[in-house]
Amino acid sequence: MDQATISLADQAYSLIEEMIVTLELAPGSVFSENDLSKRIEIGRTPMREALQRLSSERLLKAMPRRGMLVTEINIADHFKILDTRRVLDRLLATRAARRVDDGSKADLRGIARKMQEAAEEKDLNAFMRHDRELDETLALIANNPYAAQAAACMHAHCRRFWYQYRGAGDLVRSGQLHAALVDAVLEGDEEAAAACSDQLIDYLVEFTNAALTH
């Protein structure tokens, strides 16, 4: 596959993932590959690659002769996602704290500031955009592509869960917890980074429990 096709596949993946996460493609909805290809104006070959990747991440499910099904959000399964994310996020946070440099520190400070501003303004879309940026930046600093790839899938599920149950969440508190994690990484304190990562997951477990009664 040539570089142009790979680039289009990545573009298709990002666009469709965002549509799923923000509920533009709602849980339980079914769409055809051809219709979506026309909608986002990307050809069938890169589209197919993107859909296969999203299927492997359990955000989509192929339905023979019907198209692609957007998977439902299951709260019981979400607790399992958080269990898995706890391990991966702690690994990435500690490695980022170990490897962070001056250039990366400036990036992290900027992202944390934008997250807190979005939280204070109750701008969920901006908050989630910067949340993804922070996840990707920490993963890049950590330099463990295997953990990063596995964690990215968990993060997408968590962002979608937040959109679905946004009324049960507290963006300001989430922003504060992310800021504490960034501070620990900036200090190069692996133990504190692990603790802050766990505290963030603890909050997400609390949020998930709140969603049960929302």
C-alpha cells in the first residue's frame, strides 16, 4: 500500500472514530460502507482499512449484508475497560515521567492549561479534543508504541462513555486530576505520576457508578 493510501486510511479512521465517540454515529446505529465513504469523501479502500481497525477495537461490528453496527455502550463492560486502562495508563505515565524533556514540558503545560480552560467553560468538545492530545503526547514521550496503541483504544471508549453520560460527569474535577498528572510528569516523579494516574482512574470508576443511576 502506498503512502497516500495509508494517509487516507488514517484520516478516515480519525474522522469515523470522532463520529462514534461524539455519538454522531449513535450506539446501535447501522450504516453502509458506501454511504459513509461518500459522506466523508474518502475512497473505499482506505475506508475499509479504517473500519477494520475500528472493528478490532470493538467500536464497530460487521453485520453481513447489513453494513456496520456501532456497538452499544455497556456499563458492565466499561468497568473492564477501566481495569485495563489503569494498568496501561500507569505504565505510560511513569515512563513519560522518566523520559520527559524541556521541549515536551512546554507541550504538556499548554495542553493542561487548555483542558482546564475548556472545563471551566463547560466546553465538552474542546475538553475531549485536548484530552486526546494529552493522551497522545504522554504516549509519545513514554516511547512504548505497544502500550500506546492498546491504551488509545481504551481512551476512545472512555471518551464515548463521557459523551453518553455527560450529565453525571464533572469536567472541572477531571481537569484538575489531569493537571495533577501533568505536574507529576513535569517533575519527573514516577511514583507521583503513577499515583495521579490511579487517582484519575478512581474518578472515572466513580463517574461510571454515577452513570448507573443517571
